[in-house]
Amino acid sequence: MAENNKKPAGPEVVETTDHRVSCDGGGGALGHPKVYMEMAQDDSVQCKYCDRVFVLKK
Ligand SMILES: [Zn+2]
């Protein structure tokens, strides 16, 4: 990874208890059409629209 003085804030992490999650970007200016995502074998999934990361709460 290239070094950069401007460190971007990491993606927002959302804890969930379900392998199947939905995301609409939180609505407002940052919103996007609601999408559903499956974690499948993983315990996290990232929204391709808003880069939020959904992490399975154990
Ligand atoms: Zn999203």
C-alpha cells in the first residue's frame, strides 16, 4: 500500500447478527438503492456502493 500523508477514514463498520444484511447507505446524501448481501462463508461483507463493512456479531 502506498504511503500517503492524507490518511482516509476507514470504512464504517456495522455489526450485525445475521448473515444476510441489507444496506441503503443510511439514507440522505450518502444513500443508495437498497441492496441485500450475503456473507456466505465469511463473517463480514462490504457494501460495494458505500464501502460500509458489515461484520457478524458473535
Ligand atoms: Zn451501502
